[in-house]
Amino acid sequence: MKIKYLLFGLIVFTGVRAVGQVEVLPDTASSSQARYTFLFSEGLRTKMLGNPDEAISFFQKCIELDPEKGAAYYELGSLHALKGDFAGATGYARNAWKRDNRNKYYGQLLIECLARLGKPEECIPVYRILQENFPDEDEYKTGEIEVLIQAKRYKEAIGKLKTYGKSESLSRWSVFRQRDVYEMNDQLKKGIKVVEKWTREHPDDIELMGVLAESYGVNGQKERALKQYQLLKDKDPDNPTISFSLGHFYYQWGEKDKALDEFIKGFRSPDVNPAIKLEIVQQFIRDQQAQQKLDEHVIRLIEILYETDKGQPDVDALYANYLYSEGRNAEAEPIYSRLILSNPGNFIVWQNLLFILNERQDFERMYRVSDEAIKNFPAQGLFYLFKGIAATAGKNYPDAVAALNKGMTFPGQNPEILKQFYISLGEALYRMGNTAEAFRNFDLLLGLEPDNVLVLNNYSYYLSLENRELDKALEMIEKCIAAEKDNPTYLDTYAWVLFKKAEYKKAMEPIRKVMELDRDPSGEVLEHYGDILFMNGMEAEAREQWIKAREKGETTAEIGMKIERGMLKKPV
């Protein structure tokens, strides 16, 4: 008995056991009905276990056994819908509904599939049968109205809405939808009359009184709208929803000061969810995206929102982004710094904070923040770029190269960001001593953007330091001078390339122009000036510039020898 019990339990629990193409069925499945029940149960079981393809196979076998039962068609329709195959799902749903149109779940599945296929008209007869079979379920009445509207059968929709308006449970909803349908059909005045009738009969319905006020405004009836808003204010003076609606009304009519007053009243209400205020402000920002600067009234709303709801992450982020857009980085930075702790999933917050730190050249902190940003967004190449730049500035060149190489592997990079990767990687590689790879990256970038003056200048200068391809270096720096003839950085590089080419007299003009333009030249520039003076026979003046250069720092190791011996090794 024990052995038989265990075998029976095992078979019932595991169901059909596939051995090649042969199905082993329990002994109890001797009749067709039992076999159907068994296969259907297995289909449900495998569906629940997350094996849709296996479940489909079981339900299809059920249909082969008994094509007149709707349940297997329904299950197949549901499974195909889950897979996104709504065309296939519709066919099965139709078959289920055809076999039993008193099963509301069959009808609901068919409606969902038809809606997904964009066939609202075909939903209408299904809804009508459902209404006959389930007269007390309002969802089938409202559902029919919605598909009639989608099919643009407005006249029928209005007729049905008027009928349903007599129902206690649907009367108020009917008023809302009649107004909407009339507006869709360019018959707003008729919609207004429906709402007017309701508000006369229900004078305490604040929401529909507000709808009526908005409808008057949309229809250009300004005075009637204002009168209606005044009635609302008299009934409920502290209702923030009324203030928001009236604020929008004033804003649309160009009365922005009055609009601002109303919005501020609403914003200062303790009963308003910050998310509602945030959505109002964001809508105004979206409306003004084409403008270069936000309207002063919208700015005031942003400020009021921050005053009333400071500490809400989304509110803080909006305010910080506004400050950042205005260039008020010193005010934005501490807010962003708080947000990366309280709301680390906000990409823009990390991005803007890193741009601020980069602009401030706070590379030590920029390195730490970019490293944390990568932990939160490991597939965002931009943060690897920031880390690479910061590591280069900190002379951690191997770390910089690793970060930049990793960041460049992510697809879909913004072309401008990709260019910056090439520049930054080239810089890091050069400083690490890998000039061949550095110059390869510069060449790659110049292939994408041949007039990039930053790369042209740096590449030209590095070639001059290497005493190689000086003609190429000269050609590149001349492009920079043509683009910006009074840029002291480019002029210094130009003078230095000429110096390396032993064109000492020619180098005097650009280096002297550098000294005129740059009120506080670096030690590197002063040393260049001294070297060029020396090679032009002006040794005393050269020594004077070398002494200034040593005081400034950022000079070559030979600066002491130049000063003490008054000599300069000629460039090779």
C-alpha cells in the first residue's frame, strides 16, 4: 500500500511526463472528459509556474479534444496577450466569447485585445451584450461610451450619456463626459448648458462649478467666468484648487500679476500636496521652453515652491536646476550636494554638480563625486569622463586612462562628449608618457572635428616639446591663430613652435603680443619669453624674464642654469 500511494502521489503532482514524444498519462484519464480536465489543469499549473509556451501547448491540446469549450480559448488568448501578440489573442478571445457570451471575463479580454489593436468600433457590440447580461454593472455602460468617443461617434455617445444621466450612479459622470464630448465636437456652448443645468440643481457641487468657470474661460466668456469664480470664492475662500484654476485663467488672459497672486495663495495652503504644485510649475516651464529666459512670474512661483516645500527632493532639485540655469552655481551647489545623499537616483543632480565642480576646478572633490556617481549609474559614460578629467588633474594618469577607456565603451555617446573623451584621453596618455597613443587620439578627434582649436593648440605644443613634425605643429597652430588672433595661449604656442623651428626673430612678434595681452603670465610663458629673447641676443632681458618665471613656478628644470650661467642650450 505504501508503494502504491507514493507512486500515485508522484504522478498526480508531476502530471504529464514527456519521454521522447510519448505522453504518460495517469490511469484515471481513461475518458475524453478526464483527459481534457487533466490537460487543462496542467496548462494552468505551467502558466502559474511561468512557462507560457508549455501552457499554450496544453491548452491547444484541450481545444483538439473539445473545440466547443470556451475556457481553453480564453487561456490561450490571455497568454498571447501577455506576450504582446494581440492579433493572435483577439482570435482566441473571439472564439471564447462566441462559445459563451455570458462569461464577462471572455468579453473583457476581447475588448482589451480589440482596444490594443485600435479597433474601438468592434468593442461596441461586445459592450452591449455585456450590458444585457449584467445590467447592474456600470463599467459596461461607461466602457461603451468611451469606445463610441474613440470611434468619433459623438452623436451616439451623447444620446447614451443623456440616457445614463437619468441613473443616480452615473448622472454626475454623464455631465462631465457630455461637456467633454461637446468640446471634442466643437460644440462647447452645448456642453456649458449641460453643466449650467447641473450646477443650478446642485449649487453645492464646487468641482462642477469650477468646470463651468473654466468652460466659460475657454469659450471666451471672460466676465461670466470671473463671476463664476467669485461665486466659488464666496463659497470656499480657502480652497487652493479654486486659486489654481483662477490663476491659470488669469495667466491665459495675460493678467500675470493677478495669476501670480492666486498661485501664491494656493501654494501657501498647507492642504496641497507638493507634487501638485510641482506639476503646475513644471507645466509653465514646459510652456516656456522655446524662450531663452523664464518669465519672472514663473521664477517667483519656483521661489515660492522652494520656500513652502524645501526639503522635498523633487522640489529641491527643481530649484537647484533653476539656479544652475541662471548661472547661480554657488547657490545651487550645496543643494545638489544634499540631493546626491537624499536622492541618489537623480541623474541630472549628479551631472550638474559635476559640471559645477569642473568649472570651479575642484578636481579633488570632482574625483570623489564622479566615483560615487559611477556606483549609482555604472553605464553612464559621462561620469567616467568627469573621473578621467579629475584624475588627470590630480596626476593620477593610470586611473584617468582606465576611467576614460571604460567610459568610451558605452554605446550612444553624445558626439560632443565623445570628442571630449578623445581630448581627455590624449592629455592623460601624453602626461603618462605614452605619446604615440596620445597623438593617435588627437588625430582621431581631428578626423571628426578638424577645426577643434583646443586640440590643435595642445597637439601643436606637445609636438614642439617633442621636437617632431614641427611643420605639422606650425600648420595646426596657425589654424588656431586664424580663428582667434588675440588669444594669448595660442600666441604663446605659435611663438614656441617658431622658436623650435629656429625662427627666432619671427617668434618675437607673437610672444611680445602675449605679454601685452596677458596681465599675469604664467612661469611657463615667462620662461618662453626669456628663451626667445636670449636667442635674439637680448641676454640681460632674457635673464630678467627667467627670474620672474622662477618666482612664478611652472618652469622647466633648467631654469636655474639659465639664470646662473646666463646661457641656453639651443633646441635640437
